Amino acid sequence: MSKRHSLSSIGLDLDDIEAKPASGQKVAAFHEEPPTQTPQETPGAYVKDKAVNMTVYLLPHDHKRLKQLAVEHDTTIQALVMDGLDVILDRNGQESLTRWKTRRKARG
């Protein structure tokens, strides 16, 4: 069993340390920061740097059906979901989702 060292044994006395008010750097709140470029405008930026993550829960048999459909159409589940969301947005008179360039190599 190792023995813990006390602060005084390493030459540190907390009575000698004084914190000064406002001695740290001020960090701007997120809403005060200037707007940044979107991933499409920023060279070398990836979607995960700016995008919002969304989770969808599926039953195993539904997930398997989606995976099979993606393989049959030589695409990804992500692309299928984005296409489905485009259909819903179009039905409600809204623009399609913004697409980005993938950093993965094309299949095939």
C-alpha cells in the first residue's frame, strides 16, 4: 500500500497561495462568438465538426431491412434517411436538407 504525501511534505503551503479576483482570462459566451463558416465553405472541414448528431432507435429486424436496402442500392443508411427526410420536408413545402461532401471513398 502506498503512502500519500501531504502537501507540506512536498513543500507546498496553501497559506502561501493567494487567488486574485478576475485573474483568469474571460471566455466569450457561445452566443457572443462571431459566426463561423459552414462545413461546405470551410476547406478541409468535416460535417462532424459542425453538424448536430441525431439518434434513431430501430428494432433489430427494421435495422437489418435498412442495411439490406442500402446494400441493394449501393448506398448508406445515412443517405436513405436523408432522402426520406427530404420527402417529408417536400410534402410540407420546405427545402431539402443541405448535403455535404463525404470524406469516405465511393463504394464500388
